[in-house]
Amino acid sequence: MYKSVSFLVFLFLFSNIFGQEVMTPELLWNLGRINAIGITKDGKSIVYSVKKFDVSKNEGSTTEFLLSLDGGEAKEIKDGVTLVANKNISPIGNYKLSAKSVKINKVFGKDYYPELEQSEALIYDDLMYRHWDTWEDGEFKHLILHKDNIEIDLMQDEPFNCPTEPFGDDSDYTWSPDGKLIVYVSKKKAGKDYAISTNSDLYSYDVASGQTTNLTKGMMGYDTSPKYSPQGALAWLSMKRDGYEADKNDIIVRSGDIQINLTEAWDGTVNSFLWKENGSGVYFNAPIDGTTQLFEVDYPGKSKKRPTVKQITTGDFDINGLIGVSGEKMIVSRTDMNHAAEIFTVDLTNGEMNQLTHVNDAIYKKIKKSKIEKRTVKTTDQKDMLVWVIYPPDFDPSKKYPTLLYCQGGPQSALSQFYSFRWNFQIMAAQGYIVVAPNRRGMPGHGVAWNEAISKDYGGQAMRDYLSAIDDIAKEPFVDQARLGAVGASFGGYSIFFLAGHHNKRFKTFISHDGIFNMESMYGTTEELFFVNWDNGGAYWEKDNAVAMKTYTDFNPKNFVNNWDTPILIAQGGKDYRVPDGQAFEAFQAAQLKGLKSRLLYFPNENHWVLKAQNGLVWQREFFRWLKETL
């Protein structure tokens, strides 16, 4: 009898524990990561892949699936790309495009001295000797036109890239509907000119004549993502100002000699877009109020009618990738802070959504989710700021919880309903922390003026916004005011270094990843100089430049190390050339010499992100080990 009762108690406890499972780093790396390949040629199904990681092997494997847009069971397939339209093949099927690397410039010692094959020397005469996470090797990606066995390099002997570096893909080029033209994106600048400019252009290549024309000459910012309507109108994304990589992104349409900005009067910035099938307008996604939603805007053609923007979807989620349109349905990927990306359909007439894929349902059914709350906080200048608050599963308001201020990167990236595989709010909350995530100054989705307010004011209102958010939430009885921490990466990492010298003992611990510590050495070692030129207001030696001097004095974290009095974990990637590793080394050395509890978490072969499975797990485990030790 005793054994039977004990066994029943064991079963009860086991089932109860099983039902109480929460998200962990290990579970996170078990999630399948969806990538949409496209809608099938008949418009009835979606082809997608799922990547899953084997942590023991430190690698991932990908499986492809076919799923009807009407729902049902997904079917595992091979060579799914053959089922969708191939954008690389010309509309009449006689040409094909590809991209390949072409050696243009001499860089290596053996390029100059072939007899010295084992030389390890790199020789540069200009800037952009490295970019993002890669050293310049003298090779450039070129578009290649294929017909029969003939290859034509559209960028013959040019030291420029298409797709663009470092994140360009096949959205950087397109065929005209009649197959006579290829329009592609390239930033045709080199060396210092490349480093200080964001001026990419659209180029039209005439297949018959071989002539190339700059379609956006005189348009000085980023011009990207060319797409033709079936009727032959060319649309693309465009920013106005050279050197400002986070400028308002508008949709421009040109047909014949008529060009119109569809979103000029709309107070927002566009992420990506697709044409309507009849060419009467464009669907796009964009950040708004702490989310990313689907919109449409009409294209008036030759009429003088003013384009009208209409929001299609609403809710506490993000519409990420726009996969395609089939009839009155848009196929999209969608996330929220409790769920990784899955594929949904959107009814374009009313915004209603239907989930197609259920890749991670089995894991999510086993875990308890966080409560996600949207709050409004008054800033020091009496503005209303949206703040996301993420609570632990089984949150009990009668208890007190350690609380983390999350500082977003960018600095002008949206803090929306994203689902990160590193900075994951679900995991943080599952370990018992309340997470406070403010939409501080500098974030898109709250109007262009709010978005632009961060530039040249890194240590100003944005920092006050952070403190307004944590001070407001800390008034709640369930927040343990003696156990507040602040964490962040990139601009968020800069924010941590800056707050460490200005927090007035609010925080008990800090975590900074890939953050700027010394704005002078950052200027001297980062690669895309347009970024620091715009945001800092200029170079650190421009003594007559009042804006720049304020940045390098008042907003430079290293100038306030004397105020550091709090434990800090500093994480850094060795192949991060945007925020080079010297920033972390300087900060760690300062903390150590001041006698502060501090730790350096260094990944020699990671860039601005942590991408490898086992490195990702180390990052998560060290994150929570540090919080356990210090908070």
C-alpha cells in the first residue's frame, strides 16, 4: 500500500513538473527555424524549409516542405525551389542570371609577388579593407547573364558588388516583365568614398545593347529592392540623405517619365513591399506602435490623386517576411515575444490571419508563456513612450521579482514583437525576471521625428527615456528595487557602458554585448564611417565642430569610468568589425583596474551576432550565470 501511494504521488509530481516546463536555452535551440522559399507556380501551395540544430555537432540541417494554402498536413519534399517561379530566369525563358565572385584587385602578398606563395601579407592603399566580418580579398560579386554556354558579366572589371555587401541577396536585382532589361542595385563607390556614403543606385542593363544606365542618378541615399509590376511600372525603396543609413525609407514608383513617392506623406518608414497583382498599389510592412504590421498604398498611375496608406493588420505581433500574394491572401511570416516565426495567411480584405505552419507547436504546448503587457510611460519631456513589460510565467503580483531593463540596439531598429534566438525575452522571463523594454527615442514606429531624435544625441534623451521606463515600473510593489539590472547589445551595449557612469546606483548589475566604449577609438577602427559620421556629428579631431565635440566628451562612456561602481559582464565577437573588439577590451580593462567584479565573454570567430549553436548556448548560460551571481 505504501509503495502504491508513493508511486501515485510520484506520478502526480512528475506530471505537474512536466506541465510546469518553461523556455530554456536548450529548448530554444531545439526550435525549428522557418525560411519561406515561395508560393508554387499554380498559386495553391507554399514551399518552405525548416532548419534544426544538432548542438552536439554544432551544425544545423535543413528539410523542405510543401503545404497547401488551404491548410492540412505538410509534405516533406526535395528540390522545392523547382516548384516556385525562378526569378533568375528571364520572363521568356531564354536567359538566366547568377552571381559569382570575380577577382578584380590585388590584395595579398602573393598577388604582387607570385613567387612568395606562403606570404600572409595583406596590402591596402585605401579604406574598406574589411567589412562587417570579412577582410577585403580583392573579389567582388558580379551579376552574370547566361545564354546557352555564353556568360556575360554585367559589371565587367568593376570593383563593385551586386548583390551588395554584406547583406544583399536576390532582392537586389530583377527582370523587366518583357525580359529586355535587368535592373540591379550596386553601390558603385570604392575606398574612402564607399566608407562614408550610403548612396547605392539602381542600374538598368539593356540585354540587347549591353548598355547600362543609372536610373537613380541624383538620388543620394540608399536605393534598393527594385520590383516591377506586371504592367511594367518599376518600384523600389529609397532614402533621401547620403550617409544616413536609417533615413525614412519610402516607396518610389516610376512609369515612363512619371515618378511618384507613394509614402512621402505617411509618417513612417517601410521595411519591404510587394506589388498588387493588378498593379493598382503596393503592400508593405512597417513598424508601428511597438509592432510590425501589414499596410497597403494605392498607386494612382498618371492621375494626380494623392496615394492613400491603409493599415491591414493589427495586434501584438510582427508581420516579418512578405512571401507572396495569392488571390485575396497574402502569405507572411509572423512572430511575437512568445513564439518564433511561423507562416500565416492574411485576408487582404479584412486583415484576418490563419496559421499555416505549426513547426514548433509541440515545444510551445509543453511550456508556460509569459504575459506581455504594453504600458505608456511619461518621459522627462512629457512625451508618451510605449514600454513592453514581459512577466515570468505564473507571475504572482504579491511577490517581488528581479527586473531587467533591456536596451535595444540599432540605434534605430524597432523594438517590436520580434523573437530573437539570443536576446530572447521569453527565456529571460522564464528564469524569473521581469523584463522592461522601452521604445525609447530613436526607434521607428512612432513617427519620423521620434525615430531621428537619437542621432547626435546618444547620451541625451534616449538615456533619460531608459531611466524613465525603469523608474516607472520599479514603483510597482512586485518589483524588487534592490535587484535591478540593465542589459543590451550594439547601441544597447553602448547604453550599458554609458548608464554604468550615470545610473546613480539604480542598478545592481550590467551586461553589455558588442557596445561602444570609447567613441574616439571606435571612429578610428569601425568600417562603415558614414554611420559614425552621421550619428556622432563628425570626427573626433574636428575641434571647431560643436556637435561632434559634445558627442566625444559628454556622450563618450570612457569619460565616465570614474563613476563605475557596479559589476559588469562584457561580451564581444572577435570578427565584429562594425564595433571592433578593442571596445570590449578597453572596457574590461577599465573595470578590472577599478577593482569591479567583471567578466569578459569573448567569441573569436563570431561577428556582431552569435550564430553558432554551441557558442549560442555558452552565451545564454553565461548570461544567466552572471545574473545569478550578481542579481
